[in-house]
Amino acid sequence: MKPHIAASPWLLLLTGLLLGACAQQPVTDGERVERQLLSHSLLIDAGDQPVLALPQRTLRITEQRLYQVSRLDARDQLIDQTQEYQTLPWGNRAVAVHAGELDTELHTDQDGILRLNLLHDDFINLDYDNLRALQLSVTAEDGTRAEHTLLVGRELRGKLHEAVSLIYHSLEQDEVDEWARRVHRLAELGLQEESEQLENMLILLTSGDPQLQADFIQALEERE
């Protein structure tokens, strides 16, 4: 019967280092690595709901590339071949938007995020009654293209007209009760973000007139 010899921890460590070095296979003198692009695509992720129920929608756009990576030895003989998949954000890039008779261009942030808002200045002159869909598209330098369509719900179309009036029509000739009504009505329409933005803007604008600001805050509280 052969005696059992316990493996030295130093021997195990050395073996692990050697195996790790073999697995990584660094490029040595005379070797070279070639990368061949197999496919290139763009993806517009607009969430699970194809129909817009609110004026805002956050989209994430990514770029995918699939490479074939070949490792050649000093005699140009193939020793290894793998595939490498790369996903990058479509950061600080243009997104074309077609909405009714409007064609405009928006831009993603550095993380490839686009925040779409139909109550933004770019869209407030649209014929909302006849706005059925938004077509978004992105195009890379090599012609690779992706498109996505978002439908505009009937209920939202009805809200957009009123919301534009509540947000953008002049406030200068109105009393504080009308200001409070606008803020409250936006919230009733389910446009909480716009309601809060209008309220904050009016509080900021009245910061130089404490009495007017106090009257506005009181008018808001009376409508709660």
C-alpha cells in the first residue's frame, strides 16, 4: 500500500499560479492578436409598455459589437480563437425623433440615457389630437441603424393640450388663486412632475415678494 503524501500548500500555490498563467496566455514575442468584427448592432430600450401613458419616458440606448479574436504564434499559426462580445452606452449621441409633422434631434447623456418629454419646448406646438406615434432612430457611422416606435395613448393626447396651457400660458396677469389652480389641475391630470415643477418655479419667482409668496402658499394649502 502506497503511503499518502499530503500536498504542500506552497506546491498547491505554485501549481495554481502556473495554471492561471497558462489560461491567460499573454502575448509573447512574435505572437499577435487579430480582432475581426462579426456583427454590429444598436438597441433602443424603451421599457415594456409600448403605449405612452405619461408625457415622459426614459430610454436607454446601447451599442453591441461581436468580435472574433484570433491568437497567432510567431509562425502565424493559429493557437487559439474566441469570440468577444462588447456592449457600450450610446453616450452623448444623436437620436432622431419623428412626431407627426415634426422632425427633431435629441441627445443621450454620457450613459446612453435619453429622457423624452412631450411637454418639452420641442414638442409643444404639435397637433396632439392627431399624434398617434413617435418614431425614434439612431444611426452609427457605418450605417448600422435601430428604430423604435412609441404609441401615444388617447387619454394622454387629451391631457397634453390642457397641460401646455396650464404650464406655458402667461402667469403675469393672473391672481395667486389661478396659479394654485394650475398647479392643482396638473396634479389632477396625473402630471405630478409638471405640477411640482410649476409650484417650485412660482415659489422661486415670488422669493423677492414675501407677501405674494405667502399668499400663493396659502392658496395652495386651501386647495389640498
